[in-house]
Amino acid sequence: MNLNRETIKELFSILEPLMGNEKERNNLLQQAFGTNAPILRHIDCSGSVATFIPEMLHKLTSHSEVAPGKQALWVLLETVRENVGDDIKERIDKLRAFINSPAKPIVDTSIINDKEVEQIVEIENLESSVLNPELVKLINLALTTGNESDKSGQLSEKQKEEFDYLKEQIKSLRLIEKQLTDIENNARHLVYEMMQFLESELAQIRSLAEDTEKGLENKIKIQNYESLIKDVRKFTTQLDHGKEAASWLNQNLTQLAYMARKGALDRCPDIKNQVNQKQMDDFRLTVELYLECISHCCSWGRYNSLDFPEIPLVLDISVYEIAFNLVKEQIPTHLSNAAIEQLQDYTDYLIKRLPFYCCS
């Protein structure tokens, strides 16, 4: 379910008076979720209100429930409701059924193009599920098992047809993968050129800032350009460091998983003595799958792969906590500080999410 144009405009109208600056935003969000809530890690309270509110809505709806039956967006609106008059309360109440619908609400940022919301840095037109690492893992597993069965002659005629069809489809996906790489390179080049254009425009506007006739107008333009340039720089820098972090992690996935399994079980002798070899292997595999999710988060600058990864826990949560803390200790110091921070941050978020995986 998408938050349509009218709903987004209504939410923007309700929230704008209460979230005009960074201090107000932090205070309201902490009042709603608590000072140390994991969800606050994903929300940057800086920037213009026109940029901040749509991005905040996107983050809140992406996280959906902060607890069973509790939509993150509705938790915020309940807090807002305590601080407004009866007319605003009625407007919020009208949104209750829609926000708390069983279907997960999604902010379709591509439809926001009104005077009420002037700029949005992140416009999501590409379905993230296309690049889901779990889907890639499933496809690769099907290819591996299918190939082994084919070699031993264990595939039926129907299964052989399905396997051959899958291999043909993979050829198309590999072409798409190359095209996506080209698209990424072109997008980066375009962003670089647009940054030069924006900085040139900003310099020109600054030179006219003393124009008394358009003084206020120029100051507003300067603020908008500075905010946009800051957001773009932050986003592209984050992606660059994320790719660095993901590259290291991808090169060391298997070794890290084996190390984590051995170290965690050695520190939990009671559990180690109770599990068989298959359970140990399953534990290592799930650790590796979770590390792949962290790699995906680093590559795309999003936490969503760790929200609902659908990877079962095969041992006690405490063993996983030890395992992932051991992985953190292996992060090399030769990586950039920003890359190290991303790896640590996503791993900490994963550890905090473990109780939700256990209950899912």
C-alpha cells in the first residue's frame, strides 16, 4: 500500500509546524520512540523541512512495526496527537485505519511534486526487491543443486526443462547486472556534473545576495542550494564508503563465518557439547547469510535487509551475539573510518534485531 499524494500532503501539513528545525525533530522523535531506539539511527534530522519530512516518512514506513501491532508512523502520530489541539487530533484520527492497515504502508516519493514539498533527494523508482541478496542466494542454490543432480542423472524430464529454462534466464539477468553497473556509473557521473552546476549556481546567487530588492529571495535560494548540496554529498559519500565496507566483507564472508562459529562455540562450552555437526554447520551458514545482509546494507545504504531477513536462528541468541561481536573485532584498521563505522553500525543493529528474528 502506498501513501498517496493526499495522505502525504496531510501528514506534511500536520508535522511541519512541529518539526521546523533539528532540535524540534530530535525532541519529538525521542519522545515518540525513546532516546536509544534503533529506528532513530536511520533518521537524519538535519536539512530543510521539505527534504526532512518526506525522508522521515519513508524511513518510518520502511521499518513498519517497531513492536508487534505497532506501526512506527502511527507511534509518531500518537505522540503528535498529545501535543496538538482538537482539530489536528481529528485529522490524525482519520489516518488511523489507513496507517495501521495490515498491509505495509510505503511512501511513494515520486508522487510528491507540489509547492508544499519542494525538494526530495531520494526518489525511489527502482524496486529494491530486484536486487535482494536473498533472491540471489536462492537462485545460486537452485543452480548448484540443479547442476549436481543433472550430472548424476537424477533430474526428471520436467525438472531438466525447468533447470535449462532457469539457466537461460540467468543469462538475461547477467546482462541486466551489467546494465545496472553502467547505470550506476552514469548516475554517478551525472551527480558529479550536477554538483558542479549547483555549486556554480550557489556562487552566483551569493554574489547577488546584497541585492536589496531580492535580498530575502536570494537568501532562501542560498539555503535551499546549500541544503541540497549537503544532502547529495552525504549520500554519495556514504555509498562510496559503503562499497568499500561491502567489498571487504564479501572477500572474507566464509572465513569470518567459520571464525565466528568456532569462537562463539568455544565461549559457550555447554551449548557446544550439546550440538551435533549438522547444527554447527547450520549455525555457520546462518552467520554467513546474515553477514551477506550486512554487505547488502553497506552497498545500498539501507537497513531493510536486516529488518526482516527471514533467516532462522538455529542456536541461542547469546551465541549469535558473541559471533557477531567477534566479527566486529576482525574489521581491519586499514579501512576508512566511515567504512569501519558502517560495518560496526549495521552489525550492532543486527545484534539488536536478533530477538525479533527469534520470534518471527
